[in-house]
Amino acid sequence: MLLVMAICIQINTIEAATISVGTTLRDNSDLKDELLSCQGKYESLYKELENKEKQLEEVRLSAATKSEEDTQNEIEIKRNQVLLGLTEVTGQGIIIRLDENREVNSEEVLDINGYLVHEEDLLYIVNELFNSGADAISINDQRIVSTTSIVCDGNIIRINGKMVGVPITIKAIGYPERMDPALSRPGGYLQLMANQGVVVTVERSENITIPKFEGVYSYEYITRGDE
Amino acid sequence: MKKGKITITITIGLTFLILTAVIFIQFKTINQTDITSLENMREDELRTEISNFKQKSEEISKQIEETNLKIAEYEETISTDKEASELLEKELEQQNNLLGKNDVKGSGVIITLTDTKEQKITAQDLRELLNQLKLAGAEAISINGQRIVYDSYLVDIGDTYISVNGEGIVSPYEVKAIGNPTYLESGLSKKQYGYIDTKLEEGKDVVLTRQDNITINKYNGDLNMEYAT
């Protein structure tokens, strides 16, 4: 009798839960529509900006023909854009993949924390990659630039303000023979993560493409100081 | 009597089996859920995401205006057959300020972190601080005079010093950041979970001051990419 009751209660609870989940989803549909329209607006503005930047590049080039100095400055502006991460770049390097272990038997795990990828892990890996000479890095296609922050926001990670989830793909252009051992060496950070239960793979590649930074640099507060 | 016990045992056993299976299925489902997809977002996450996109759209709109202005200025030099030197130099200067090729000045905050007998400041403390400053909108940062650039890194060298861009620095660590002082200060000073409270809780010596006129030196290394084209 008791057991039957228990099962009934269980089923009832599940039904109740399903209903409440259903309701929340329905209630949020307005917000979802709003989000989609905001996202659409952002994307079309971004395309417009890309077009304007192309246009600027063209007029700048045709305006910078009057003196040798102008021509040099125009070339320097283009070089700086590469350093600022405002262009897509390619080259040799390594690709690190991090995934949460989906085969973990939750009953055997007291502390699930070790199986997850945290902001500290990503900050550490980025630091280690630059320490071993990386030229350019992206995490799930978010380019790492001088103003990039990697932060936890509830149970998701935000990079350049964009949401990033597992599986995580870190691409780094640089010298593979230097970057790979720096991270994969025995006792190194990736091995520690793997020991904790994160699924880690590292692959060297001759041809990696890293997308450009899609954000905007702000320079409202800095002015040149050495004048 | 005995038969009854067996039945109960079997029933309990079966119930547990079913419940375990349900829990397991539940976990599987959670595992397979993509938390970044729209379908799985909670109300507060949706609201944050909406305001994020609105803010980004504003930034992009501003950038479009500035780009339009630059285009118009260049076009004018072309149509009047004048040199574009000033415009080029202005663009170059903005880029060099951001990249760390120029000394820069402006308002912001200075954070001083000092080793104590009990608690030493580590490279990780500084990395976390840089991350929080960037999140709060810092436009230029230096640590003990070392400019932080796009490929800067910080590592502990033994117990004695920290290496920034390959240069050794020691406590006290003076981190200068130029940006909106209010955002920078409030970003670090969030109660309990903010950077400063977290570090104070760990027993570390961290002090923040706002300052109107901060000068940050240029990077003294070379900025170039060897492998990326």
C-alpha cells in the first residue's frame, strides 16, 4: 500500500513538474521573441559596420597617395589591424578540445566540480599559450584580444560577453613544438584537468584559421600621454 | 508472513530500480542539454542576453557613425586634392594607444597588492584582477610599469617574483587601469563575491584608489606575429 502510494506521489510530482516547466517555457516566449529580434538587429548592424569598414579601407587607400609618409602610415594602419585582432588569421598551431565527461556515473561522484570546465581553467590555458609564444588564440570562435574577459555567469562562461559552452575548442596559432609540450607535458595543466575527469585532446595542425574579434574597442578614456 | 516479506522486498527492490533508472535518465538529459541554446534559457538569462545585445548594438551603432565620419573626411581630402596625413596620423594614434605602442593617460583606478608574512600575491591573483578590470571596461593596464598587451602573460617564478611579459617584478604590485573610474571601482568592489572582498577574505592585502590623471607607459617589447598571417 505504502509503496503504491509512494509511486503515485512520485508520478504526481513528475506530472506537476512537467506542467510547471511547460508553463515557464510558455511564459518566456515573449522574451525569446524579443531576444531573437535584438539578436537580428545586432547582426544586421554588424554587417553594416563590416561594409563601412571595407569602404573606409578603400577611401583611405586612395587618399594616402600624396606622400611617402602617408603611404607608410596606411600600411602601418593595416598591420595594426592584424595585431588588434580585427582580421581573420591563419597559420600552424594547436587545437585543444575540452569536454565534460558525459559518461560519468553520477552516483559514484561526490564532487562533480572536477569534471567541469571553469573560467580559471581557460584563463590559465590562454596565459600558458601566450607564454609559449602564441600569436593568436580563439575559444569557441571568440578571438582573445587585449580587452577580452573570461567570466562565469551562473552556469555558463562568457568570453567577450558571448556565451560559451562545452565542448570547448581552443585554437592557437604559433609554434606547435613549443606550445604543445608546454600544455601537454606530464604534470602540466591539461594533464591535471584530465586527471580530474575532463576529456582533453590536443592536436597539432598545419592550417588553423582564427576568426577576427567581433567586438568594438572603446577608447573614451585614454589619450596619448607622451606629448 | 514470510511470503509477505519477500513480496515487500521485491517491490522495494523494483521501486528502487525504477527510481534509479528515472534519476539516470534525468542526468542523461541534463548532460545532453546545450545550456547556450535559446530553448533552454531561463527567464533571467533571457533578460541578461537581451540587454547584452542591446548594449552591443549601441556600441556598433556608435562605431558605424565614427566610421561614416572617417569615410567622409577621407573623401573630402580626395575631392579637394589635399593630403590625408592628419587623418592617417589620427587613426594610427588611436590604434597605437590601444595596442600599447604609445604612452597613454586618463582617469581610472590604481590597485596596490602587497605580500604579507602570511599571504603572498600570486600570478593568479594578478591574472584574475586583469580579467575583472577588462570586464569592467579598462582601456589600458600596467603592472609595475609593465604595459599589458594582447599577448601578455603572468607566471610565478619561484616564491620571490612574478614575471610579466618576461620581466620580473616584486611586491608591492601596483596595477594601473585607465577607464571609467566608476565602472572599474564598482566592478571590483562588489560585496562578498567581488574581487577585492574575495581577496581580503583570503587574507590578502589589496587597496584600490581612484585617480584622475594616470599615466601608463608604452610596451617596451616588440609587437608582431611570427606565425599568423
